[in-house]
Amino acid sequence: MSEDAISITEARKRQSAKAGVRRAMEGAAVADPAAAADAEARVAARFTMTADGLYKNVPGKFPERICDHFDVLGETREPATKAFGLLVAFRDRDMREVEYVIAREAFTGESLDLTRALARRGFSIRPGRAAANALAEYLFSIQSVKRAFIVGQSGWHLVDNSRLFVLPDFAAGEGETRVVHQSRLSGVSPFATAGTLEAWRANVAALAVGNSRLTLSISGAFAGPLLDLVGEDGGIVHLRGHSKSGKTTCLRAAASVWGYPGAARRTNFMRTWRATSVGLEEIAAMHSDTFLPLDELGAADAREVGDVVYFLSSGQGRTRGSRGGGGLRETLYFRVMVLSSGEVALSDKMEEAAKGTRAGQEIRLLDLDAGADQGTGVFETLQGMPSVADFAGALVRAAAKDHGHAGPAFAGYLIERLRDDPAYGAGLADEAGEIASAWLRDIPNVGAQVATAARRFALIAVAGSVATDAGLTGWPEPAAREAAHKCFLAWLDGRGFAGSREDEEAISRLRAFCQTHGKARFEEWPEPRGAQAEFEAPEDLRGDRVQVYNRVGWRRRMHNDAGGQSWRYYLTAPGLREALKGLDFRRSLQVLAERGFLGADKDRKPGGTVRVPGYDTQRLYMVLPKLFTDARE
């Protein structure tokens, strides 16, 4: 028999077999969904799930294939939003097992959105709206007694009264109900791993010993999981210094605690300030309870950077309305410790947008001079290497080779400690408070803002110490605390004062106002030529006869305590309010008087009743020479 005859015969056999199957299907009784005894039977009547896939039963016709086979592992509930869904499992096009949560709300909307989401994950489904609607109908009818909890972002979660720490591919803690991480946010998980923890400890953490900025950076990477335990908000430490000084190297070393610290990968844990405020909200939520390294503050949008500093520290994104006007979109919440770097300070970025830096922004972003004053950039010791470039290169290569292990191990250690001692978090909070108090004990006139900064540095010190106790760093016991203390003192020295920023702002503004406007807006004090001259001929008074427009007060040349002469400035109330615009006026007056920069009356209230020759008696505020002699360099 020829090959053509064989092929024709085989074709006829296949056609005959197919026809037989069709006749059998068409001759079989189709189940009536309305007559089915329960929901499961009604679903079975409409659909058939086989090893080959899901089919829709059509009376009198051959069943229509809808999609590949999948299993429903149970129904899901997200504790935060109370949203329900289904947990399904299937094999993608590379035959890898995939688990995916389908929100139940997807069954009531545009079904094509559901099929697109599944197709992106390698699930095969017949094209078209009919198949999408059939799949949604099948999923909608499924009920299961099995339950799983869904968490939408990384970090701490309370499930069935059990505290869990969850990452996309990691969960620490014990609970009766299964927990699945499925982010609602865009992007790929940044929590990648490579190499071993032992190699990271030997080749990355070990290089930090003796380097205060590097030790602080790595300690800061461990601080994120402590925020929830001690009940504190996040914050930002900004390493500021010239280019190629090692700032970014510190960020990369710290990033390697949780993920890949390099660049040019979608799984890169390192982030940049070059992003919109909306994008940074999502990034912060993805890094919640862990760590967020942000490189190059200079690339930030100057118009938004101030707001970004506020929401990164407060842990709450902006509240926005829904696109359809039907209420509010879900607000993002997070807790994150941020390490920033850049060649510029926050005040420089604010000036780009013609904005001033507020005290709240300054204390949320602690500007730390990255230079260690050793001539070796941010490093105090190069561990025997010949140059900063060699040291930084070795550190970056080691971090790229071994990363992503220390952070999850730290979370697991915290879970164990909490299991043994439920008050462990409160103990850490007390420890941070004690460290901060010890640092502030010998510093005079400490304000609340400096105390807040000290506590953040202290919490970072506690995080590094706990990581050391857990065997993750290999550092000597006091290393983290000593490094954090040194960095705190460097920050305080750069700030220049321990009091309130608003108080210092009042002093500097008044000083600048007097120096800037001087003769232009301060009329020279008129001195009578004789005792009766003022009353007999008011116009005949000594002084500057140049007319002053928009006058804010007077200035008078007087003898001072040093035996010389200096100007005294007498400001009207409107003039002083102009000088202190934007500040708490009453508080500023009190501070200026207490510091000896502003004269007070017999009741010790700032200002006093004064009669300027040729003018009516009025209340003026006398600026004393000390305001200018005490000016800092």
C-alpha cells in the first residue's frame, strides 16, 4: 500500500472516531442546571473540568473548551480590606506551578481584565469575550470551605491573633490559616537572594567594622522591622557629600541585607529619588517594614521633595478620589526606614523650587555629612586596601554576589524572640530611649527636635545590636551603638544648635531683616538740639532727613557695654511681624526676649512703650546689640 493510501486511511479513521464522539455527545442527555440538586451539581451541569482543561457544556453541541486545567485551592480573604477571592493553581507555559489569587470582584466587572491577568502569568485561555465570560461564570459559582489569608504588602501582619512577617517568597511565624503574599502594587518583587548569609557576613558586614557611616547604613537596613514593634514612625537619614566619596557604596551594602544591590535589573532593591511622588508611594509600600535605599537626592523633583519627605516618614500616602467619582481610592500605608544619599542637602532642593525648609522636614530627613574627616571619603578605615576605589569596589562586588539573606533571617529571629517574650518590642523601645537619653545628658538646651533625632539614631543602634546578637553581622557588641553615636554627634555639629529650629529661625530672620533693610526702612532716631527744641520746632531735629518709605521702625546710635557705639533697632509691631512672617509670633517673641536679643518692659514682656521724638507714644520692640555680636560663623 502506498504512503498516500496509508495517509488517506488514517485520516478516515480519525474522522470516523471524531464523528463517533460527536454522535455520543449529541445523543447523551444534557443535565438541566435548574433541576440540579445543589450548587455543585448545577456547576457540573454547565461545566466539566478535565485534565485537559475546563469545558462548557452546550446542549446538543460538542463541549467548548474554555481554558487550561486549574485547581481551586480555597477561598481567600484579605484582613486589611475584607476582600474575598479564590486561590487557584495552574502550570504556566514552562510547566512551573503558579498560584494566583483572583478577587471575587473580578467576576462582576469586565471579564477580559481577568483573562489578561491570567494570560500574563502563562495561563492559556481561549481568546475572546465569550471564553472570558464563561470562565468568570464558572469561578463565580465555586464555593470552598478552605480558607487562606491574603496580604497585599510585605512586613508585619496579624492573622488569627498570630504575628507574621511576610515577604513574597518568605513567611516567618506560625498560624493555623495559610497566608499568601500577593501585592496589589505594580512591579516585580525586589526581595531577591543570591549566595549565602555566611559569605555576606564575611565579605560585606565585616568591612563595616571601624567605619561609622557604613556601620550606620547596614544597621539602618535592620531598623525597618523594629518600627512596628517599638511603635514609631519611619524616618530618613541622608548621607550628603561630594561625588565618588562612597555614599552610594554605603547604600548598596545596606541594600544587600534585603535584596540585589546593583543596577539595571527589575529586581533591583536600590531605588532612586528620580521618581514621581505617586511612584515613591508605591515603592515605599513595597518595602514596608523593611528598608528603602534612595540614591541621588539631586535627581528629585524640587517641587515635590518636601511632600515626599513628609509622607515617607509618616507612613501614609496621599488620599485620592476614584476616577469615576465614586468615593476614595485605597490609601497606601507603610512603615519604612530610609537611607538617602546625594551631593546636595534638602534645603538646596527646596531652594530650587523657591521654598523654605520647614523644621518638620529637617527633622524627618536628618542631613548627615558623609565625610569622615580621614581623607578617605565616607570611610575611616580601608581594611588594608590601597585606595577608596579598591575598598568600594570590593564591597560592591561582594554585596552583588551575596545578598538577600540577612533581612529575612533577622525577621525570623524577631519572631522567635516575640514567641519567647511578647513584651520584647517594648523592651527594645525602652533600650532606644535609654541610649538617646545618655547621649543627650551632657548637651545643654536640648529641644524636642534634637531629642527626636537622637532617638532615631538610637533605634538604628538597637537594630544593629540586635542583628549582631542574632549572629548576622559578626561585629563586636558595641560597634553599632558607637557608630550611631558618632554619626549623631556629627549630625548635631552640622546643625549647629541643640534647640528648636523655629527658635533659631526667629533669631536669624530678625538679624537678617535688620541688616538687610537698615537705612532703607529704618528711620534714623531724631535727636533734639536742645531740651525744648522738640516742642518749639519739631522740624528742627537732628537725624537723617532722607524720607523713609514703608517704614518698619527706627534705628539709634548708642553707647554699648564695650565702650563703643552700636545701633539699636526699634521695630513697630507690623514691622516685627513682617520680619517673623511664617513663624509663631508669640513663641518667637518669648525666645528672643529670653535669649537677650529683644528688650522687655518692667513686667518682663517683650517690647515696651516708647515715645520717639516728634512722634506719638507707641509700643516698640527694641533689638539689642547682642543679636549681632552673637551671630554664628
